[in-house]
Amino acid sequence: MVDKSVDQVEKNVSASFGYVKKDMLMVNDAISNLHDKIQHLSMNQAMLVEKVMQLEKSLSEKSSKSKAKAKTSASNSELEFYDVKSKESFKTSDYKIKTIKGRKFAVAFSPAGNKSFRIMGGPSSASRQRSRSSSAGSKVAKKVKSKKTSRTPKKVIKETVLYE
């Protein structure tokens, strides 16, 4: 009887080791899959960082061009401004040109520290023509616009990545 029990214990122990070996192989496979997914995500992250850097570079180039354009226009001539709050006129070459609703303004700070605007140019003649023609038939235009409010919904495309 002792002989059978020792054999049975040996069989049970070897079977247990077999199960442990299978479990360890499964854990190893799971860790390998996780490692592959992490590598994939890090590659995606690296590509995204590279694209962000390219976008930042292009934005900085555009802003430096616009700053250079603003500096050259500001340094070209001296303009006369009128400070409404202090009721005094002053001349300065330190101003910025801004476009507000299609009109160009030169904006400067007066010696008193108030913001002063000078109109540089109005809207273009084409936009004036559009505004005149739209005011004549405004009721018709509103009815047409209300009919066009039904839009088709945008399609959302989702990409799925399958990990094996």
C-alpha cells in the first residue's frame, strides 16, 4: 500500500509540474504579446511626436513671417493717431496693423497709455458690392438659408488594430 501511494504521489507531482509548465508558458506568451503592443504604441507615439514637431515648426515659420511683415510695415512710416480719452493727437512709428471685420486698423498706445486706432483701409469693393446686393433681397436670402439647414451627418471612420 505504501508502494502505491508513493507512485501515486510521484505521478501527482509530475502532473502538477506539467500544469505549472503550461501556466508559465501561457504567462510568457502573454508578456510577449504585451511587449509587442508596447513596442507598437511607442512607434505610434514616436510618429505622433514627429508630426507635432513638424506642425510646430511650420507654425513658428508662419508666425515669424507674419511678425517680420508687421515689423517692416511698422518701421516704414510714422502715423498720426488721436487719443480719444486724453483728447490729444500724437505721432508714432510703433504700431501694429490689425484686420477687424475686413477693415485694416493701425493700433498704437498713446503717451498716456491708452489704445488708439487709426483706420488704414475699408473692406474691398467686391465685399461692398456683396453687402449692397444682400441687403436688397434679405428676405429671400433668409428663406433659402433656412431650407439649407438640414445637413447630412458626418461619417465617422474608426480604425481598429488587431493584436495577435
